[in-house]
Amino acid sequence: MDDCIFCKIAKNEIPCHKISENDNFLAFLDIKPLSCGHTLVIPKTHYRWVYDVPDFSQYWKFTLEVTRQLEKSLKPLFINYLTMGNQVPHAHIHLIPRTKNDHLVPFLDNLNTYCQSPSQDEFKKILNIINP
């Protein structure tokens, strides 16, 4: 896609702070990181959503390799994955290294406080829609 910033990064038209790459995928540091080492993993071919990537297993395999690289080098407590995709219309996975008492605790560690619990009837309705 001509106007996609991630496509331009994948084609080396825009520089990035590259962590890793292979023929199909690229991992680079986010320019507005939520934590030290916050990395984006993208397919080099344009797909709108992560679930549109045809070789999904290879995408996650590459992402796991980058995760292990971040674990070994940065030694975070753990790494969160986010696949929201709202900011840039190109499939991407956020790898967010987490540390003890980081500023992300109020949001990422408390997502359940923003959620409502459906009743058993509502769960049944949802299941009937998904599995008619």
C-alpha cells in the first residue's frame, strides 16, 4: 500500500530501529514506546489485521523469536502482547516488556475493571450467535 507507513518501513523507505527481520517479517522499536524495548512486529506485505496474515503460525513463530531476544537482553518480568491495530492500518503486534511497578500497571494489569460480566443468559445468547 503506497501510503502505509509500515509498508514504507518494510521497504526501507523510512528508517527504523530494527531488532530483527527475515524475508517475511520485521521487528523494530516503537517510536512512542510504552516501556523500554517496546517493539512492533509486522509482516512485510501489507495486511490490514493480524488475523489476515496468511501464514499466521510463521508470524507468531517470528514474534516468539523476538520475544526471546527481548527476554534475554532486557530481562523483563514478562512481555505483554497487544494486537489492537487501531493506530496504523497494517497488521502489527506490540511486544511490551514489563518491569516491576511500571507505569502500565493501572491500565494493562487492571483491564478486568473496565469490563462488565455478562449474565448466564447473555453468555448463552452470544454462544448462539457464534455457534448457531
